[in-house]
Amino acid sequence: MRVEPHIWKQELRALTALAVPVVLSEVGWMAQGLVDTIMVGRLGPAAIGAVALGNAVFYTPSLFGFGLLLGLDTLVSQSYGRKDYDGCHRWLAQGIYLAMAVAPVVMLAIWLASFGYARFGIAPAVAGPAAGYLRILNWSSLPLLIYGASRRYLQGVGQVRVVTVTFVGANLLNWFGNWVLIYGKWGAPRMGVDGSALSTVVARIFMALALIGFAWRYERKRGHPLFLHWAGPSLEKIRQLVRLGAPAAGQIVLEVGAWNLATLSAGWLTPAMLATHQIALNYAALTYMVPLGVSAAAAVSVGHAVGAGEPARARRAGWLALVLGTGFMLLAAVVFLVAPRPLIALYTSDAEVMAVGPKLLLLAAAFQIFDGIQTVCTGALRGLGETRVPMWANLVGYWVLGLPLGLSLCFLLRWGIYGLWIGLTLALIVIASILLRRWNRDSARLAATRGNIPAA
């Protein structure tokens, strides 16, 4: 059935209005670690290294906990689409219970990891401060997971701007806290790297309280006060949430783990190649924030349509999100292609890095579109209630094909960092192909039902 152009335009505007604040929130998430790194910069290279290593270890278990909550995207958005607003409320409560149950496990893993720096050969000048930083940062685990559950709820009911506002406030608070606690301003003790960690903990407590506050305000406006009607724990609903969230968490760990292994492998090459890898990865991570935000918007838009029993609109929402996300990544690829040397020069003028860097950015340009496709498809499929296929696609793409090829090209054939990135590029092509095919198939089947869509 032909859809009028104004319908496409109207839905594209709605998707963009949902995606832009989420993209800004993802950039704000990146900025939190950047603020910590910049603010400790005057303490010297060891402090910068300690913050970098502390954050790197913290994010693997915490992102797994975050991933378990991604099932809220499906369940809240589909409930909202069905106009089951009390259902949205109940899913928020179950998400908070799950966050509280997962937090001790995450914190134990992080605490144990804090003793491992020296064992892995990290220089004592970095290992000690990194361990102290990580142990303090660990106290932000529970607030961060509560923030995650609240954010998924608010995005699911279309309240996305408050998430951006919260991140702006949190980053300003973190910057101020860093200034006071790192350097001992306003009568505070001079805590150095530990002060940076404590400031981040305070900022994340603020994030959790702010989003719970916004959720309370939203529920009060619709005449359903949040805490007067707070649902008790339901093991059945928590199990349903975990069934959706566990594969999503696995997908995140597989993806992040692959890139962390690539970074570790780059560390066995020359310092110039490691530096070039990190610079190119920083640019790739920055552009990735846009399709990541669009992916979250796709999950919500598709979920709303599925819940409303409008399968054709769900399919349109997914394809519009793909156009939006991959369109941006195409522009990013063009920038990488036409200006690789100026982009590398923003970081360093080192001759070795300048010799390697531009060619590496050309490889980054080659996988931009595929990165956009796989990221947005992951969100669109999550809106349908499908989270297992992205996990298996990442397992095959990165760990069965991409990484073995990249490591072989890098170390056996001695192609260096280029070989490693060729393997990663292949992984993204494979993952994008699998997920795009699955999205097209599942959304077409859904559209053929013309209603009577089963809930996730």
C-alpha cells in the first residue's frame, strides 16, 4: 500500500525530535569521562593514565548491568503504544528492582578487578592511583543503574529532553566537583585522582535522583503519583525483563570486548601505531554516538507502533531511522576521506603518527556506513522484542571472523595496525549484513499481519 509523502515527512520529523536529545545525551555520556581526564591533566601523565585505566575497567561490568535494563526499551515503549500507561509505570518499578539486584554483583566484580593492575604489569605510579580511583568510582554503580532504568522508562514514554537536561547538569556538577576536590579549592582536601572519582560519584547520584524526579513529575501530571502506586517486585516480570535484557547485555560485552582486545593488541605494536589506533578510535567513537542515539529512538518508535497495533508504521519507523543514522555516517565517512591529515593533526604533529594515521582514517571511513546500519538495526529489532540475533551477529562478526583475521594480518603477515582494522571492518560488514537482513525479514512479516501483534 502506497504511503503519502507527507506521512513519511511527519514520521521523520517525529523520529528526529526523539533522536536528537538522545544523541546529545550519548555525547554527554562521553563528555563525563573526558571531563575527568582533562581535569586531572595538570597532575601529570600518571594521573591521566590512572583515570583512563580506571574508567576502562569500570565500564565492562557496569555496561553489562546497563544492558540487562535495555529490555525496558521494548516493554515500556510497547506498553505506551497500547496506551497502557500503568504498565509503563510497573515496568519502571521492575527495572529499579533489577538494578538493585544486579548492583552488588557489578560492584563485587569491579572491586576484585581493582587489585589486578599491578599483576598485569602496570607501572606502580599508575597502578596505585588507578586502583584507588576505581574503588571510589565503584560507589557510583547503583546510582548509574537506577539512572539507566529511569532513562529507559522516560525514553519509552517519549520524555527524552529531560535526559539531555540531566546530562548537562551532571557534567557541570562533575566539572565543578573535579575543580574543588582534585585541587583542594574552597577549603576541601586536595584529593588528586581520588577527588575526580568522588566528583563523578556525586554527579551520578544527581543523575539518578534527577531522572526519578522527572519520572515522578511526569506521572503526577497524568494523575498517577509515582510512589502512591509503586508496584511491588514481580519475579515473572523481572524474568521477562532479563530474557530481553541478557542478550542485549551480551551483545554490548561482545562488542566492547572486541574493541578493547584490539586496543590491547595495538599495545604490542610500536608506540606510534598504538597512538594512531587510539586517535582513529576516538573519532570512530565520536561519530558512533549519533547512530547509537538514533538506535535508541528507533527502539522507542518501533515499540510505540507495535504496541499500537500498527505494523506498517513500525516498519517505516525502522527504515526512517536507518536512513537517518546511515546518512550521518555517510557524511562522517566523507569527512574522514577528504581531511584525514588535518584530523590527525588536531591530536599530534608526530611524524610517525602522521605517516600512519591518514591511512587508518580511510579504513575508519570504509566501515562508517556499516557501523551505522548495525547499530540502528539493533535498536529497531529491540523495538520488535528481538535481542538475541544482535548478540549472535556480534559473536560471529567479531570473535569468529573479524578478530582472528585482524590478528592474523597484524602479527602473522605483519601488516601492523592496518591488518587489525581490516579485520574489524570485515566484522562490521558481516554484522550489518546479518542485522539488516533480519530487520527487513521480521518487519516485513510484521507488516503482513496488519494488526493483532503479540506483545513482547
